[in-house]
Amino acid sequence: MNETLRDDVVAWMALDPDENDRRTLRDLLEADNEAELERRFASPLTFGTAGLRGPEKAGPAGMNRATVRRATQGVLEWLHEIGVDATRGVVVGRDARHGSETFNDEVVQVLLGAGAVVYELPSPLPTPFVPYCVKALNAAAGIMITASHNPPEDNGYKLFARDGAQIIPPDDEIVEGYARSAGPATLADRSTPGHEIVATSLLDEYRSHFLERFGVDGGSELRITYTPLHGVGGETMMNLFADAGYAHVTPVAAQFKPDGSFPTLPFPNPEEPGALDLAIQTADASNSTLIVANDPDADRLGAAAKTNDGWHLLRGDEIGWLLASALLDEISAAKQMVATTIVSSTMLEKMANASDVPFATTLTGFKWIARAAGEGVLGFGYEEALGFAVDARVADKDGLSAALALARLAHELSLKGHTVLNRLDELETRFGVHATSQLALRVTGPQGPALIQRVVAELGATPPTMLGMLDVREVIDLNEGWRGLLPTEGLLFGLGEWGRVIVRPSGTEPKVKAYIEVTPPQEGSLAHQRARGTELVDCVRADLSSLLRL
């Protein structure tokens, strides 16, 4: 066996607090299983989109107690380097995935052992409570143990800065550097001074604020079906619906209780095909006209609307347009701004301009959206991957408050005999059809990231001249920056007035993604424009599928 690899394994085992993980690595050493040890050590998890995310397994390529311990030591050193006193407090939360409780305990013990103050959420709760508490408590940082919508074998570690938003470069690199060089940790238990459970009253303030903003006076007859997809949003969201005035909300019983195995789902993501099948069955049985879904940590919102002959699954862009249509007047009056990302639809910019509201395009991810307003106030931000921020009190995406905002819009439209689909008709009649779609190709195995990088690089070196019958008018390497944005991995293919395509590696999963938007001319009926947009998007998808063979 490679002696350097053997030394790395032995050094890791010396600091690994988990007996089962040490045994696993020891057995692999004794079996001289170099291939498996390479998989666990050659490509360690690194701080990516505001933290760590990966499969639970022993070694630095997995989420485990040792990885979490080192990451937390890295967070402490990062806070020290940037001059933020950890005695201001670190908010710590967790979801209900396998391993989350254990990893949460590890974080708390390391923080307390270093003399930090810890504000621990009282139970597995939605991710948005962590950034909310960071801002409300003026804390130093926030840590959430979650892998959001990843497969059941994964877990993760999300880090929020003192402004309540996810960390951005170079903070992630600083944490990563300290984590890699971490030595033995000093631990302390919850009896140590400095440990506090977040007060129920603080969480009640969150609920009260959003009920005041988005509650319905006099109650609502709107019939809603809700699913938390086996995550932690269920009880919180159902209580919010009830207190907001919705008397006819039916939960999807088979998906209501938290279950880290996600037994009814291939992937616990509202975007995935089939994820809302049980919700549709429940909605049909309960005569609901709106389906609302959270992902397992409840920071994302999925939805579907009843049609004459079935259900329309709302794309993330469509939900973004709907929420913006309900909020823009208020945002304009408050002199706030709105933002979305380079991979989301361009319609929000047109809507903002029409309402005389400042607009910003950001890089992908809420760590950028949340900071788009600078010293101002972000009244609304969204990303097409079902992330929505409808209120500045949470400096991150929040599937709970966004669900209340969408439900209120649906309720108000229902009073006029309309639906959210009628509102979409109005918006596309005014601003044009914006046909969007996403292509996501997953790669497995340790060579996946390198393969994705190679495929994207080859596409940039020999770009297509046409995509889906549309001329590629420009090719932009986003690594070189674009329109004042920082460099980021990816390629933009401009299709002139017909739209654009962006191809990039996913920041959270081993996938290469393509984001397509086609804007056909406003000629003929709305149905004709939509059919034309769908046809062209499908053609672009087909071409990209051929180009992005993995």
C-alpha cells in the first residue's frame, strides 16, 4: 500500500472520536484495501456552498464526527481571525437526518470547550430558524446540521456569518484551511456556562412576525395540501397555516413525520420527478386547489396548482414571479430592492423595472442573493431551485414564510374567482413568455468531480454554433467574470433575443447542470407563444444532452 496513504489514515484515526469509524478504517488497512481507502482520503470534503455536504462514512471524504469536529474547530479559528468574538454566541441547529443529532452534539461540545457561547435550538427544526436567530440575537455565527434535499445517505454542515447569511469566499477557504490542520479538540458538555437553549419566545417572535405579514383576516376557505417530504417542516408549517387562518389544510400523512430514510421518495427534493405524487393523490382526495411542499429542512418551497384536467407543477421561476407580483408594490413603497441569480429567469428584472424597484443579478446561491442590497434592504430574492426570501428578517431562503406568502396570494385571487395560474397568464401576457427548463446529469464515483470539470472545459473549448435550432450568438466563460460579477465556474451561451443557456457544475451535488431560458416573440396567442417556447426549450435540452455526455 502507498505509505503516504497509510500515514494519512493512521493520522486521521488518531484524532477520530468515533470507535466504529476507527474500526472501519482499521479493517480496511488490515485488508490492504487501498482502493477503498483512496476513495475515503483522496478527495476530502471541502467547504463549498457555505459548508460541507456529502455521504456519511468514515474518513475525510465523508460526513462523520471527525469531519464535523475539525470543521467546528475551523469555524472557531475563522471567527478569531476575522475579529468576531465567539462569546457573542453561535446558533446551532439540526434537522432529522440520520446522524444529525450526533453531529449537532459534536458541534456543541467543541464550541463550549473553546469557551464560545452556544445558542442551541431545542429540537430538530427548519433551517431558516438558524439565520433568523443569528440576526435576532446578534450572534457571531450560525451552524446548521443538514444536507437539505440531498439523498438519504448524505448529511451536511451549513455555516452562517454574523449577518445571518451563508458565508462567502474567502471565509470558506479560511475555515477549510484551519479545519484541515486541526489537532485534538477540547470538549465540554452542556452543563458548562455559556450553553443556552434558544428561548421559545424567540421562535414565537418569528411566527408572530410572519403571521402578521402574511396571515388572512377572517380566515380562508382555500383548500391546501401540504407535505414536508419526511422533513422537519411539518409541525411548524401546519401550525403556521392554522394560525394564519387556513382551516382546510390537509397534510400528506405518509410523508409528515420526520424520517431520514425518506421511504416514499427516490430523492427528497420537490423538484424531482415523482416527488409530489403522493401530494397530488392527497390533494385530489381532499379537493385541494393548491399543493405546498417543503424540502426536508424546509428552506425551499415547491408548489402545484389545480388545472381543469390535472395539476400544474410550478417551476421555481414561476413561484418567483408569483411572489414578486404580490410583493413589488410593498417593496417599492419601502424603497427596498429585489434580486435573483444568473441561472434564474430574466422576467423578474422586467417586473422590477415596471414597478420602479432596484434589481440585481447575482451569482448562483443565496449567499449572494442575501447580500445583493449591500447597505440597503432586500425585499425579495429568489433562485430557480425553489429558494425564496420574502422578508429581510431571514437572510437566507425560507420555505416557511414563502409558503405563507404564496398561500395568501392564492387566497386573495380565489376571492375574485381566480387562481395563481390566472396570475401567471397575466404576467406572461404583459412581460412575455419565459420558457425555462433545467437539465441535470448526475455522476457517481470518486472521479465524478474531475469528469464534470473536463466535460464543461471541453464544451467551452469547442462550443456549439447552434442549440435547438437557435444560433449561439456569444459564448462567455463565467470564470472570467461577467457584468461585474465575480468569476465562477460555468459557461453562458447567448441566443440573442431568444434567450440564453448556462452550463455549470452543481455547488452541492455531483452534477453538471444546464439552465435554459427561451423568450419567443410576443406574437399570436399566449398558448401559441408557450407552445413555441416549450418546443424550443425541448430542442435545446436534446442538443445539450448530446453535448454533455458523461
